[in-house]
Amino acid sequence: MISFAPDSGVYLLATPNSSYALRVDESGTPRHLAWGPRLTLEEAAALVGPEVPMASSFEGVSPLGEELPVDGGARYGPPSLQVRFADGSRAFEWQPTGQHVTDDKLELGFRDRNYPLDVTLHYRVHADSDVIERWTVVRNAGDEPVTLLRTDSAAWALPPLRHYRLSHVTGQWCAESQLRREELSYGETVLTSRRGVTSHHANPWVMLDAGEATEEHGRVWSATLAWSGSWRITAQRTPDGRAGFTGGIGHDGTNVPLAPGEELTTPPFAAVCTDGGFGAASRAWHAYTIAHVVPHPEELAPVLYNSWEATGFDVDEVSQKALAERAAELGVELYVVDDGWFGARRSDHAGLGDWTPTPERFPNGLTPLVDTVHGLGMKFGLWVEPEMVNPDSDLYREHPDWVLHFTDRPRTELRNQLVLNFARRDVADWAYGWLTRLVGDHGIDFLKWDMNRAFSEAGWPGQPDGSDRLGPQYVRNLYGVIDRLRADHPALRIEACSGGGGRVDLGILSRTDQAWASDNTDAADRMGIQHGYGQVYPARTMGAWVTDVPNQLTDRTVPLRFRFHVAMAGALGIGGDLTHWSEDELREAAALVAEYKQVRHLVQHGRLDRLSPPGQDTVSGVQYTATDGSETLLLAYRRVGRSGAQHLPVRLRGLTPGARYRDACTGVVHHATVLAEYGLQIDLPSGDWSSTALHLVREPEA
Ligand code: GLA
């Protein structure tokens, strides 16, 4: 997959449908050559041209030609690597020190010409994916400290295009993943989180296209940063019509100190070039995430119940057992007790940090409830928020110095809580200790790992360079605690949560099994959130619950069936107060859970085709198909019925041409060619909030 031509100096990374080419030029600088459709090594070498002379004394080196644009010399673009040496000197001057080429990995080593600072560019490809992973390792090989002012994982350059369009998501709590597509501005567009966490407000991925891509057609260049702390991606469009982007850890103004002998390995900033529109770009990310990111690619997510919307903080053994019995009758496979089971936790004002079951609520600890849940045939899950503390807690009274703070500054509380400094080893060890005991002692199968506020006053008094080291070290220690916990308890599964979808990224997904996409469980709002979430992240990882109506957040009432059909587009869960559901509702819910189990392998492991985006009075639909085309599921929705609205047939995708498919419910047989080319007239019930699920199974060849 990776080859090198010594005569031209070209390295070629060949994925199944794309090529990436680069070269170390005569000055020793790694230069970008190509990223797009497949090329041979010889064709890639033809792209090596003479150096273009600077047009004037005001231009400088092209900011998009370097593999990792550095600060220094006549460079004026956003640097991906910016260093300051102990003597105050800046810049990095490329000098090659060696290469290591294998079939799937490329490492290019460099050292600054005058200072003992080593930079290694890493590339990795996979035989089954067009995604190319890149990261950078910076090592201080000298005996004086170095300051890294910016250390991006990678920079990606697009070929010259007449137009550039940027797709990304913005959001807020309860409104994550709102998809935006807008012309890429000339200059620099910064997408970032300064919150210490991935954030609800932006997510570390970008897609660029020539402004012409649709859901099904067109070339798209996209990239995703695998990092769960603060981050920054800068997309750039230059006056001479070029575009690219650079991305990495930390926001503006972040410094990372590098002591003598110390090394920084950045997280991967992976990217993919796809043909076939935004749909194909999303599918490339889904397949890559399932195959190469999540820890248990072969598993299907269980149907989950979570108590949060039913009980709030009011959890106790008796009421949880009652809910668990009802959940089991519905076919739930994993029962999760949410916030409120520990310490003095009666509201969000107290108790965080004191992780022992509240005696009045659980007089004999958690074990009787865990046993009941297991006895009902379900796995047992528990909510934890290990990175947080309420000032009103025994933990804080004992360790007030454990939180992020500056000596002479206030400690800003958000949701009445402070952030524990996970960058501190003692804090991380403490968290690992109680977590591994909690899981081991109670036979806990699943943790919902929450994180309910952004950083503020992110200081670490007493630690030299503390506030600079804190950001990356916090995330590394967080990852370390989760990794140790998983190693101790191989059967443990974890849900990533941060007030809903505040920490969804490929870094956390590489060590958790699913993510809670949003605290907003309103089916109508969810359709937009899920549409944005699924641009990059697969349905397997997207927790989606059916909750009560009127919805707690929006006051909207949507039929149970519609709520189910929306949640069935992800990893289905239920979060309503089942003790108040009528017999009819419970019966309908049980039938829908059973139906989901028949098709969840398609949702969670199949290919996603977004047939039409969520809209008001139009029919929108998502289709999940087995990768071999043997089965497909169509979920179709119409929120508002309107007289005179067009009823256009929906054209299905991913079917085996010429084959026939049987409707698993009605037995009606359809021709794949008709479904694909002329479409299916979907028979949605009249009225508002109408939805359907259609499961088609390929007939054996006659
Ligand atoms: C966050 C989560 C919710 C719930 C509450 C509990 O907001 O996203 O699902 O767990 O915390 O306090």
C-alpha cells in the first residue's frame, strides 16, 4: 500500500480508491504532492514541478505546500508546528534524519538544522479503508527545555479548485451536531473548543468539497481529530485559490513544555478523500470507525433502559426494581441506573466525589439491585461522573487542592460542581481505584461515564508549567484510567457522555462502546441531531432513547411509534417512566423492541444511506443495508401532514441489482431494480408524526 521511488523521492500511499503522495525536496522539506483519485508512483512523480518563484517580496512560501507547515522563514500561513527554544529563538528548519517504510506505515524523521529537536511524521493506511491516519511525534533531544507553541497532528491540502465549501457541525447543550454547509471564507476559519472537552458547540471534523457535492455525488475531502480535550482546526483559503486545513490539540494560546528527553505524540488527525457525495464520505468514516476505532467491532449494542428521565435524582432500590421488572418485560437487555445513587446526592448540589451508595436509598448497598437486574436476565449499568466534585462533598472537604484552580482566583462553579484535576497522578489513581473496586465488587457490566461541565480556571498550582501541561495530560490520564479499567474488567462496556454529546470524538470512541448523543430526547429535534452525528460517527455508537411525552425539554407530544422509529436509527434505548405507561403502550413498545432486534445488525453494522434529510412536511428516510446487500431496513418519517404535499417515491440504495426482495412483514416481493431506479411509494399513515419501518430480505436466486 505504501511505496517509495528513490529516483524521484516520491512516497505514495495507495488506499483502495485514493492516493496520497508526498516528497522530501532537495532542501529536506517534506512537501505535499497529491491527495485524490488513485495514481501510480510514476504518475505521482509527474506532479513534481520546479519550485515556483515568489511573485514578490511580500508573498512568502506557499503555506499549503508543506506536509506540516512550520513557523519560520518566509512563511505566513497558520503554522502546524511552532516552537520556541530556550534561547528565545523560534522556527523549525527541516533536515531529514531517516525514513521507515513498511506496507502500511510510513515514518519520516527530521531534526532541526541547529537545535536538537526531532520531528517524526507518521502515516498509516489500512487495506480495507481509504482513511489515512496521520500524527506527529516531537522529541526534545537536547538538554534545555523547548516550548511547543503549536503542535498539530497533521495538515491536509486539497488540490486547486474553483470553489470550496466547508461542512461541519455547531451546537449547544441539547442541540448538538447541527450540520452547516457554507462557502469556505477566504482567510482562516477556526473551528475550536476551549472548554477542555470536545464540546457541544463544535466537533473536531471537517468536510470540504468543490461546492457541488450532493448526498450521492461529488468528491469530498474530510478529516477527523481523535482527541477529547480542547482542540483547534484551522481551514485556510488563500487568495491564490488554494485550500487546506491543519488540526491538533489545544486552543489558541496553549503552550506545551517539552523538557529535555521528553516527547509529545499527537493524536491522529485522520482524513479520507471519497467520491460519491457526502453519503460516501460518511460511510467511509462509519466503516473505518467500526473496523479500526471502537474496541469491540463485532458486537451489537444491547437494548438499554436508563432511569434518568423517569426518576431524576430520586433513585432507590425499591423504585429501581419496579422499573427493572417493567424494562425486562419490554425486552430490554441492559438496565442502567443513572445519577443519584451515591453519597448525599439528592440534587446536583451535593455528593459528587463520594462514590458509595446512599444507605437510606440502598440499605444493603447496590448488590440486591444488581442481583435483581441480573436475575431478570439483563446486564447492569451504572452512571458515574469520575472527573467531578461538588464542593459540598466529603471528597472536596478532604482534598480542596484536587480541583482545577489558580491560587488567587475564584473557583467558578458550573452545575454546582468543580473539575477534578485528572492531570494529577494521585487524582487519576484515586479514580481508577474506586472505579475498579466498584465494578469488580458489584459485577457491573456497563458504566455511563459522564462529564457535566467545561473547564474554567484551568490551573495546577505548585506544578511547574502546570497550567500548560494540564490540558493534554488530563486527557491522557482520562484515557489511561479507562484503559486500565477495561483491562481489569474485559467484559465491561462503557458509554461516553458529557451532558449528552459534549465528548464525542474518535479518541473517546476508541475506548468506549457508545456515546450518548444528546440530552435532548425529543424525537423531532433528535432527527436533526442524529443527521449531524451520523455525518461522521456510526449508528452503532449513537445512543438513542424513547422517552415520555410531553417531552421534558420541549413539551412536544409525539406518538410512541414515531419516537421508536427515530430511536431505532441508532443504538436503541428506553428512558421513560415505565410505571406510567399503559398496557397498550407497553405492548406496542415490546413489539417495537422485538422488531428492532430483528434489524439492529443492519442499523449498527450496515451501510447508511440518507435518502432525504429531516424536513417538516416532506418524507425523510434513512436506509441501513447489509454490506452484502442481503437485507435492508428503511425508516421513513413525515412530521407534518399537509394536503397537496408531494408524495414522491423513495429510491432505495445498496440493493443487489436484479434481485428480488421480500417485505418481512407483509410478504410482498419487490424488484431491486424498480426500487432503485423508480422508487418505492411509501405507505405512510395519514396525519402528523407518521412513520414506518420496512424490512426487506433478498430472495434466494431462482
Ligand atoms: C447529564 C447526562 C444525563 C444524565 C445527567 C445526570 O446531563 O447527559 O443523561 O445522566 O447528567 O445528572
